Amino acid sequence: MKLPISKQAIGEIMAQMDISKISDTTIRQSVALTGKLEQLSGAEFVRLEIGVPGIKACQIGVDAQKQALDNGIASIYPAISGLPALKESASRFIKAFINQDIGPECIVPTVGSMQAGFNLMMECSQLTPGKDTILYINPGFAPHTLQAKVMGVKRAMFDIYHFRGEKLRAKLEEYMEQGNIAAIVFSNPNNPSWVCLTEEELRIIGECCTKYDVVALEDLAYMCMDFRNDKSKPFEPPYQPTVSRYTDNYVMMISGSKIFSYAGERIAVVAFSPKLFNREYPHLRETYGLGRMGDNFILTFLYVASSGTSHSAQHALAAMMQAAVDGRYNFVEELKEYQRRAIRSKEIFEKHGFTIVYSMDNDENIGDGFYYTIGYKDLDNETLINYFMRCGISAISLSTTGSEQAGIRACVSRLNREQDMVNLDERLALFVKLYDSEKQ
């Protein structure tokens, strides 16, 4: 079967996979569905659906991990609180690129930011009786809200589209003044929209977190990847924007997956505000016998989740962070390849009549990076995704990210060959032709 694929054929495969609506597919479901459609059609799809690194893993990390394994650490349980070398390197890395002072004792490795987010949300929901709800600034990373659902933790959320700048304060207070919000989750730069919260917006979030005693869980998976300002020089401004400048109620999640292309080894660190790490919560002490948030996170939640984080991956992340701090490895310059791909692919989309959905950071055009969002005329998510799949383009719907806008998330990481750009151009031309022929 050639492209375009028929509606019937897609419907039959969806039925086999127990997918009722194509716009509701998760990232992993979309990957599986795409694989089946590639087999059916014999055509290689343009892959925009999954945010896997499209750059080779940092060799410094690979070499350090190999050496650690050769030295025999695979037979030894890692300390749950983390490898001292990693904690030291992460502390310096945060100072160098975020300009915040967080001691090694407040930094803990996790099995990727996914494990970090899961355990932080679980702990935050148990800090204070009555504060049992996690608030999400959407659009966001869909698994974060799914994690809360899996845990049975209550969720609240809103789409930031109409609440930029000072408008954000009233929206946050609308939720926080109810007294039930335990934590707020957001990414910066944002997955999927690449919205970058301004210092003003981060100040608003920080002030609200302090006022209402809410923990800010800041996902920095794409730190320093807003390429509109060069953040590549350690210990020199401009630094990565962060809510930590405006409140003591924060935890940062810093993953090696994208900034070092080290996704396969599932390695990240969480960096607690020193005051929050050492803060005593009576309810935690009553429940677990450990009252301080940091101790409880390490010795209760991480312990039962995985008994620590891979020794060798910790050595890898420590080496990569140290090389970045020392100026031996410019990870930001390496990542600018994604900017090039975003610029090129956006031009192709716009050539065929598509528009950027989340197009502005207040008065500034949105940056070019790992993701962006695309819409077409007045098509709803279900129709748009269906046409894309029929024409050999895989993507996820914005509705899966908590967005109230119509469109899809485009990830540029797998547009790593010139042929991918050619294919995108051809598939979008097919899309327009098919849509025009069928809308009559």
C-alpha cells in the first residue's frame, strides 16, 4: 500500500491496538502505531512524535562509564544519596550555568527525571495534610500528569496560552488560594511548546509558592537550550532562568538525556533548595519516622523505588558536568544543531500553510529548539493527526499535553538527514493535496 494510507486501514490497526481516538495516543502508542503503518505502507515515516536525542552521546560520559565498569563497580550497590563525585560536579555545574549555590548534600541522582518527578510529586502530596493536589502549567510533558494519576494524587492544571506575564499571577492564585495545592510542575524551556518563562513569570511563580507554601518542581531537561541568548560560557551571564531566584520552595530536575544526549542510561539529578532539603515536616515524621524532606526523599522514596541510581551512569554524568564546567566540553554549542533543524523545518511547514500555535514569548518570537507546535487552518486535533498519519508523518496531539489549543507537537531530533527534510516537504504537499480533495 502506498501513501496516502486509507482511513479504513488506519482504523483497523487502531482497533487491533485498542486505540479509540488517534489524537489521544500517548508518545509510546504513537511510536508503535507508526511502526505498524510503516510496515503496511512500505514507506518510511517522518518522525516527529518522540523526543529522543538526535545527536551522538557525549563521548566523555561514555569513556567515564566504561572505565567505571572496568574498575568493577557493577557488583557494588550505589549509595542512595549519590556518588560524591557526581554531587560535587552537579553543584559546580549549577553554579556555572544557573548561578545558584546548592551544596552537594542537597543534590541527589535519580533514574532520569521521570523517577525524580514521580517521587517528588508523591512526597509533596504527603508533606502537609490537606495539600493533596499537584498543579500543572500546561502544555506540559504528558507523563507528569499520568504519574499523578497512577499514584492516585489529585491534579489541577491550566493552559498558559492566555496567561503570560502578569496575567499568570491571578491564574496561579485562583488555584493556590484554595489551600490544597502541594506543588506546581513546569518545564523551562517547555515541552512541547518551547515557551520559555521570563524572569518576570518565574518571579511570579516563586512569590506565589512562598505566599501559599507550595513547592515549585522545575523541570530543566532542556536547560540552556533557549538559543536566543548564548548561555554556553560557564560562570558568565546570561544564566539559565530559574524560579530558584525567587523562592526557597523549589526543587530542580536536571537530566542528562537531552543536554548530553545520554537518554539511554537514565540519569539525572534533583537539586533541592537547602532550606527545603532540611525543612522538618511533622506529617512526614509521623508517617515515616523521618521528618526532613531531603532525608525522606532519599531514604524512603528513592530507596523503595530503585535502591539507588546506576553507579556507572553517575560516573558518566559527573564527568560530563565537570568537563562542561571546566570549559572542555561546550554542550550548548553541540545542541545548536536542533536550532538549525527547527528553523529549516518550520520554514517547510509555513511554506505549506501551517502556523506556529505557541508562537510568542510575550512580545518576542518563540525560540528555535527541540520542539515547536503546529496547526493547520481550523482543523481539530483528531482530524489533523489522522491526515498526518495517512500522509506518512507521525506526531502527537497537543491535547495529550494538556493544551486547549488545536495542533500537534513537532520534535526535530529525528530530522537528522537532508532526506528527512525532503520527505517532510513532500509529505506536507501530499497533506495539502489530500485535504483539499476531501474537504469538498
